[in-house]
Amino acid sequence: MNLTSKQRAFLKSKAMTIEATYHVGKNSITPELTASLEDALKARELIKVSVLKNCMDDPAAVAQTVAERTRSTLVQVIGRKFVLFKPDPKDTKYPLPK
């Protein structure tokens, strides 16, 4: 899903109030982490993930890989945190501006 700059700004503003609910640690991206993130995206649509300092991988690369594996959209990467978005096709909590 390609986001316009207006849609990306909308999601960034919503993500500011969200705490990082998932953490990527020294094991990096595991199948269990991917499954947990998919479940979280189904429930919340917009999640923030933190890459811990003991993870030796680049946070931007981790974010891109996680987005691909969960079939979600990478909204932003700031430092060691990133935001993912995957709208519910039936009933979205975050209707995107046109």
C-alpha cells in the first residue's frame, strides 16, 4: 500500500501517542515475533515497535523486513523505533484522508 504524504502525516500523528508494544531483541526477527506482530496489526492496525540495543541489525533494515513479512506498510522509522500500519478492510479504526 502506497501512502500519500498527507496519509503518512495523519498516521504519524496518531502514532505519537502510542507506546512501543513490541521489541526486537538479540534474536532479531523470528517467526514467533512475525506472528505476534501480525496478530497485533489485526487487532490494532497501527503499532509501534522498538529495536533494542542488543539487536545488532540496522533498525531501518529490520523495519523493512518486518513490513514485508507482515504485509503491512512502514509508516516511519525514527531512531530505533518504527511504526507499521495494516488497515482492516472491513472496519478500519484509522480512516485515511484522501
